[in-house]
Amino acid sequence: MNWRRLFSRKPGARLTPELRARIQTSFDEAARDEEHFPSTIDPRIYHVKLIHEHLGNLAGRRVLDVGCGKGRFARVFQEQEPRAELWGLDISEEMLRYVPAGIRTRAGAMTDLPFEDAFFDGAYATESLEHAVEIEKAVSEICRVVKPGGRIAIIDKNAEHWGRLHTPEWEKWFTRKELERLLRRDCREVSSRFVSYWEDVEPDGLFLAWLAVK
């Protein structure tokens, strides 16, 4: 499948009010589907370990889960780092109802984060940026709300494998260089690597992790 040709069909995609409402409704409905949108995640998966290693010691630090869904990653970090101040942001208030007590939540879009500049010590987004539509704006917003010296982790799907999974019409995957370029606009250190769910399983190219320091 020619993924480059596929992505050339929708340049300059915009998060219109109509599209935002459609995405929100989709995730509101998905909140009832625990099988495909679970509230928990195995804390042993490599995604969790990599994010935690990159963000470092979270004690006394304020961290944002961007597009948190039901808070499955934040739930793990809450257990591992009880002294951290964890926040979850999601477009769906129905998803946020499942976020554990003690994790602060806000409803909103990734392209217009409802936080002041440099509010967080770190931020991460796991398989959520792909739903932002206006990707460049969303990456800029994530960087904006993180303090200078703060750390950012993004894990999402590789555009070179587009077509492997069924996706909604608004979803977009990224090339390695594409997201590196966007992060470098605001971050002084940026790297990326292929990852899999399990540390002892060789990555097959579907998932990429981008790690940055503002």
C-alpha cells in the first residue's frame, strides 16, 4: 500500500467544530466498550517503562497525560509514584469518568490545551496524538504547557505501516522524521526509536516513540 499517496489525499486537515463533535461522540460511545478501550493496562509493558524512564522521578512533579482516555497509564504512574501530581486531558467526558480518584482531569482538545504556559514538568501522549487532526498545532500545545527543561514522550503508530489496522477517517499516523521536526521547533533534544509492547519482543515497525527535552 502506498501510504505516501494516501496521506496526500488530506492535506491541511482542520479540526472543525463538526469534526470535533464527531470525534467526541465517537469516544463517548467507546467509553462503554471496556474490551477495546480498557480502564487498565499491564504495568509491565514497555510503553509504561519507557515513558517512566524518560520522565524520571515524578515525586513532587506535575505531569500531563494528553488524550488519557480512561486514565490507564496515569493509573499505573499513580501507583508507582504516589507523590506525583498527575493530570489527564481528554476530549470525552465519558472517558474521564473512569479516571481514578486522585488524578486531576480536564476535558478539552489537544489542539487547545486548557492550561497556562509551562504548567507541567512533563507530558506524555500514548496513541492519542493520532486523533488530534491538526497535528502540528497539537504538538505545539504539548510543548507550550511543559516547562523549559521538562520532558515529553509520545508513542504512536508509524505512517509507513498505514493500512495494517482499521482506523476512523480522521486518524493520522506519523513518520519518524515528521514528528521529530515538529518537536524540534520547541525542544532542544529530540530522539526517536521503534518500540513494541514488550521489551523482549523485537519491534515490528508499527510503533514509534519520540522522546524530547524542552
